Amino acid sequence: METLNDALRVKCYYEDTDGGGLVHHSNYLKYFERGREHILNQERLVKLYQEKGISFVVTSVAVHFKQPARHGDDLIVKTVPSVTSDYRIRFAQNVYRTSDNEEEKDNVLLVIGDVEMVAVGPTLSLCKLPQTSFPELFRLAEGKDHDVSPRKIPRPPRKSPDHTLIKNSDYDMTCYLDDTDFTGVCYYANYLRWMERARAEILSVEMLASMRRDVGVGAAIHRAEIKYKQGARFGDRVVVKTQTCLASQYRVIFKHEIYRKEKKIAASETSQQETLLVRAEISIVCLDDGGAGKLVKIPSLFFRRIREDSVS
């Protein structure tokens, strides 16, 4: 294992980008994971799972998006782990844009992340961190100066009491095989994609495309906070429930909850039961240059679509 704050170089490939020409926001969570596996050692992680059925799962993520990455960019993912209890480990992770020139010091900070994970056993039940498999985690030198800190993520301004929540339409879908990872549950970054689809249905894909094409303005995620409760599995029917807060002329907050829908049969009646899987708060802003430029006011049509979609 290399030094615990070792940096991982990542290349932005075409498949990482979206229709706006930028790296899709969910892919930074994949970069984070590669950074974690880089310092924890992928071979050790595989061996631990194969021999003891122990793996790490994400319980919460906070991400602050400062600037976008594009196709062809060279990135550096810097990761600093800290053991916060016998069961939890926290990773402060930053993504920078850099160049192949090793002498260049002007790396540009793009994304600030804070990820919390726990260890789980074969039945996905909580277990103690496997100290013997990762002794380096428990020998972190105290007092070291790291250039990544879990406390660097800016907190959003507190919303005013007058900012009422608008309940929007639910979005139903199925968890498919390509949504899952090797543990059999939905990969943690894919929930962001599900939430994006729910927002696109509320706002209308046609309106969002027209806003980019005709007005030159694109919606972008400024901040995301996600709490993971349980995992969706292949074949699960899920529903994304959304409430929206029109926080200001420049920011809209989407509060998403994702539930698994299950039929519960009791005696002669069948009822629908819902189990909370994921809860998230996503702050959206609008940028010119098709979503890659400077902050601009959110178009009135954006607000109108949210209000028109409101349900009682």
C-alpha cells in the first residue's frame, strides 16, 4: 500500500461525459471510489470479500461541485481516510484538474467530497472494521498536514421559513441488473441518475433541452447530500418522491426520497408497503454557456414547470 494520502490520476473519457459535453455529476462518485480503492489496495478488498464476505458500503456522501471537467481532462483524485469509530471510516476526497506536466503546480479544484462508509458482513449486516486487513488505517500519523480536509465542504445557507416545499410528481421505475454492482445491490452512484430522471420528468426533458439550445443556459448541481439506508436489488420496483424548495432566484433545492415498493399480503387484503432506501438533498443552479459557464438567474420557465407539476 502506498501512502494513505496518495493521489490517483484519472483520465476523463468520452463515456464519462453527458450531452452537455461535461463529466456527468454521478461519475465523480466513481472517481472517488477509484481513489479509495487505490489507497486501500484493490487486491486486499477482493480477498477480504472472497474469504470473509466482508465489504465496505457507503452510508453518506456530501459533494460540492465547483467547476466541471471535460472530455480529455487529466484529473487527480486526492483521498485522506480517517477512522471515526470501530465501525465507520470517513474519506475526504477532492478532484483537481491538472496536466501531464509534473512541474505544474496550478491544479484547479473541481469537486470537494466527503464520503462515510461502514463494513458489512455476508448478510450486509454491520460489522467491525477489519483492522488486521488494513492496519495502515489504524496507524494514521496524528498531526499530519493534509491538503484534503473533510471540513472544507461549504454549508449551504439556511433556508428561510417562508420557503415552503412543493410536493411534485413521483417517478416509478425498476432496478435493472446494470444498476447493481458485485454485492448484488444498486451501485451507490446510480441513485443520482435515478433522481436526475425524476427531476427531468418534473421539469420536462423538452424544456431542459430547449433551455440549453435556445437560451444557452443549463442546469447544474451545485451541492449534493445523500444518506443511504438500504440498497435496491435487481428486480425491485422503486419510486422516487420529490419535494422542491424555490430557495432564491439562483438556487432550487430538490429533496428526494427513494423507496422500494413491496406488496404485503395479510388475510384477504393486499396492501402496498414502502421501505425508505435513500434520502437526498440536491441544490441546482443555472449556468450560461450551456451549463459550463457563469452563474445566472434561473429562467422563469424553470420555476413555472415546478409549480405546474405540484400535487396535493
